[in-house]
Amino acid sequence: MLKANNLSKNYGTFKALDKLNLSVSAGEIFCLLGANGAGKTTTINIFLNFIQPTSGAAFINDISSNSDETKKYLAYIPENLNLYGNLTGVENLQFFSDLSGNKLEEVFASNLLNSAGLQSKAINKRVSGYSKGMRQKVGIAIAKAKNADNLLLDEPTSGLDPKASNDFTQLLLKLKDEGTAILMTTHDLFRAKETATHFGIMKEGSLVHTMKSNEVTLKQLENLYVETMRVYD
């Protein structure tokens, strides 16, 4: 569903991404781990066609990421989701669905928000009063309304309290079970181990380790991450 082939991005002499290869199939969650500047967000931005690679290619459902056609197969939730604060949760969902050509009736939109974990009493309140966790649930509902096969997330649990982070994790696992291919960047090793089917550890634009979640314990993952950061410094 998501594939990177020898993906590189240079800014002058600086290599933001160096020959990255990865793939994420339906029903998989691939977590990219690494320090700030490792190339995680650059990878996401190339898949989103926000920036162009210097060499190599990214594909969504076997279609090049620089094609507008990929937009219908892709949903994105950034670290800080921009919603319209003067609109309610259901109005935001309806608005963003309208933009993608999918008109939602209010009852259906409300049900989608409920299925994304937003409490019924919050659905018709203005988003300006929402916590970050509530906003992320609206983002999940937007993705579900789009019926996107693939979901990109950039530090989605950053700043969430433990309960909100756990709620978000459960939503991602549900999407995985429904067959969504998910690529997520995160600094949270605990949530990554709890959520991911696969890990990739990035350093200075390179993917230096990849593994399946069931191949390592959380402690082993933590040790490998720390050792990787130390060895490559």
C-alpha cells in the first residue's frame, strides 16, 4: 500500500534522506523512530507530495506519490491538527468531507465521531474548546469518512496525556484490523511497541534498523534505540 524505493532528499550538501527503502502493507502499522532531524517527517512529506525527492520514488497503492490521484487513497493526521475552532466537531467533519467530494448527513457524521471515540456531548460543541486528544479523534473520523486505504501520522500522540494516548492507540489498532496501512512517526517507544507491527529506527536520514514488533521486547527496543543514537553520534 505504501512503498519507498531508494528515497533520497538533499538540501544542497545536506542529506535529509538517504536511500530509504520501506513498505507498509494493508493491516500493518510501521513506526518510524528517531531523534529530531533523522528524516522521519521528510519521509511523510514526500509521501504527501509536499516536497519532491532528489532521487528514488514513493508509491501509494502502486501509484507515484507525485500524482494527484493518490489523494483519494491517503489520509493524514499531523502532530497538531488544524481544525476550525468556531465550528463544532460534526461541522468540521462535514466540511472536510465536502472538500473531498463526500457529503455527510449530520447523523452519519455524528456516528463517525462516536466511532472515533469522541463523546456524544462534545460532538456539537465548538472545536475551540477541544483538547488535543479530542481533535485527534476528529482527525480519525475524517480519515474514516474518506475511506482511505492508507494513513500517515506525524507524532500524533505528542502532548497527549496517558489516557488520551491510550485511546488513540486503540483507534489505530482498530483501523489496522480494518485493513488500513499506517505509517507513523513517533518518539514514544512505549506506544510504538504497543501499536506497531513493524519498526524502523532512523539516524541522519538513513533507516539503520528495521524489525517486526514481535521480534523484540520493549526493553530490547529501548536498548537498541539508545545504542543506535550513541554509535551514530
